[in-house]
Amino acid sequence: MANIINLNRARKKKRAEEKEKAAAENRIKFGRGKTESARARAENDLAGRKLDSHKIDGDD
């Protein structure tokens, strides 16, 4: 005997699988790793501290 399936559920499942596949591709394409994010944050902090250390006070 044939297996009976609900077409609405089959379509919904197929759509969800396609969305998950697209999301996985986008994570690979656009995502940054934890170490890359930490490195960028550290570089920004260092640049900010260097800039602050070169400020001249205008209280003369």
C-alpha cells in the first residue's frame, strides 16, 4: 500500500530545509569567527588608547 502524506506538511518541510540551507551558506559567506571578532575589538581598543594618549589638554 502507498504511503499517505500531507502535502501541506511536505511543502512546509521542504521550504524549511531550503531556508536552513540558505542560512548555512550565508553563515559561511558573511560570518566572522570568534577569534576574528576578538582581534578586531582589540585593535579598535588599542587605536582608541593611542589616540587618547596623544590628546593635548586645552586648560592652559
